[in-house]
Amino acid sequence: MMTWAPQDTDATNKPGMPAMARAYARWVNAHGGIHGHRLQVLTCNDHNDSVGAAKCARRAADENVVAVVGSYSQFGDSFLAPLEGAGIPYIGGYGVTNDEFTGSMSYPVNGGQPALLAGLGEALADGCGNVALVRPDSIAGDQLPTMLDSGLRVAGHPDAGDQPAAEDATEYGGQAERALRYATGDTARKGCVVPALGDRTDTFMDSFRRARDDFPRVRTATVLGSVDQTVIDATGGASGPYEGAYITGWYPVASDPRWAPMKKVINEEAFGDNRIDPADAGVQTTWIAYTVLRAALERIGGGEVSADTVRHTLGGGLRVSTGGLTPTLRWPYESRLAAVGFPRLVNADVTLQVVRDGRLVAARKGVGRGTGITDMTSTLEHADVP
């Protein structure tokens, strides 16, 4: 297996994902493997670079890995083609690009940025006036406004103001002031600013906090992956800029007991490894992706394990239970969202969370599998995807 993610770059970094993959492999191997098969995990740093992503994919092919599992990269157009050429399945990518929801070798476990932003737009439509989206000026970032707008439009809300920003900037004073001015253009209701800059969201919020005093009628909202509990703590908790902010995620909150098996593995195999934060959406995605891999290997049993057998097992009607962290996962030839360009998107669940007294908690009770879970499939079916 291989797990890749950017590390030590000037933009988004996800070191917890390969670290979680290695911890999971150690735990599985310490308990006898899977039907006698030991897991060997290779890791790769794509450096947030298209060339780096392609190199990781070619290395996966050269090393004859059976799957790339629980990984993050912004460059689906660079890594998916080499994987498809080698017949290697891509299980549980982070969902940062739309390519992960189109490739025939891709087996996503969440709804990626499309579901998060659609869910956030729907949540903000009732309570916000003008909505300003501050997002990366990149190929991946170009896809974000459409998803946020799909949620806003459900409630008849105007589209968000789209404000691209450099992903690796060291300050965002100009962008923060423009976003605040746009958000306050509707004087009847509070405006909302949505920063979705990955690791640079915290940098943006430093600039936003300094400029915000002149714009008191503005609230913030964002998506998990741009903000987590550690960021909220570091920026002042209940007295910080995120207090009261809505944040959408893919999975139940980190305190939910359904994460207990993952936390047990971390405690046994990676205790003290500060790269692995159980509240990090990347770590959680890697855990779920390896749960899928394990289900495929258990179905294969004592037979040959190869990229072909894993791929055929995943595509052969396998249904994977994740202990309630997601709906039961399966990957038909085309999902309900094929008509809007997401044929591989099979889980559009979103959880709405809110920062209350400095803690990230479920915002409301929902229906179905548990607290605050909403299926965004119907909303995304009406997205105006370019």
C-alpha cells in the first residue's frame, strides 16, 4: 500500500495521514495481519506540486502497490492517469479535487469539498446577507464557488462573492478588507465571510481579526480541513475569531464514541506522535480508507492480493460498514451524481458543527444515522458544475 500527502510545504500540509497509515499497519501486523497478509505501507510526499504528485503515482506503479489509500493531493489530473494506467485503485482520497469523483479507479469515502461547501451554503442561506468566499487561486480552488453556490441557491440566496487569494501568502490584509466590505454590502442582514484556504485559513484569520473591528456585523464560517479544534484553541478559543462560526465536516465530531476504535489504534501504536490528531479530517479519512481496504482484503481471504483483485473486489458489489462514521459504502458503476459530473461520489453526508464556548460541537440534531448529519445528494444534483 501507499499513502501520500504534502509535508513541510508553504501551503496545506497533511503529515498525519501517512503517519496514521503506518500506525494502522503496525497495529494490524501486531494482531496477525489480515488472513495472514501483513500490511506494508509506503509513504510519499507530493510537496503540493503536480510534478511531485505524478512522481508519487509512478513510484506506486514501480513498487507494485495494491492500492493508494487515505491520501491527499490537489493534483488529481497528475496522479490519476498513472494509477489508472497501472490498474491501481485510489481508495479514500481527501476529496480536494473533482477528479477524485470522476476517475474509474477512484473509490472516495466522503463527499470532498463539493459536499462540505454545498452543506455550508445551505446552512448560511437563512442567516446571512452577502456571503464572501475567500479561496485558493488554484485549479482546485476554481471549483469551490460552484459548490457553495449550490447550497445557497437551495434557499433562494444569491451566489457568493468569489475572491481568489494566493495559497501560500504570509498575510491577507487586502483580501480580508475586501471580503468584509463585500459582506457588509447588504445592510439588512449580517454578512458572512467564508475562508477556505486550507492551512492558510489561520493566516487569513490573523488579518481578518485585525480588520474586523470596523465591521462588527460580520460572522465567519468555513469547512473542516481549513479549521479544526487545535486551530480554534490556538486563536483564542471562546474569545477568538471562530466563536459562533459554522463549520461543515464529513464525519461525526471527534468526541463521538464511534471514533473509539481509531483512538485505540493511535494510543497503542502512535501514542505521543503529535502528527496524528484524532480530530483532524485527514487522519479520520485515512482511518476510514484503511477500513475499506481491510474489508476488501477480508473478502479476498487467502487468495492472491494484487491491485487487480482489490479493484475487482471493490467494484464487485462490496458493501463496507464503517461503524456509523459514514453510510455503508459501495461503488456502483455510476452514482446518482453522475449527471453533474461526480459519477464516483457515493457519500454526500455532511455534519454541521459550530464553535460554542470555544469548542467544536454538533450544531443541531439530525435524522438518519445520528446527530447533525445531512445528505447533500439532492442539493448537489442541481449544482451548476462548469
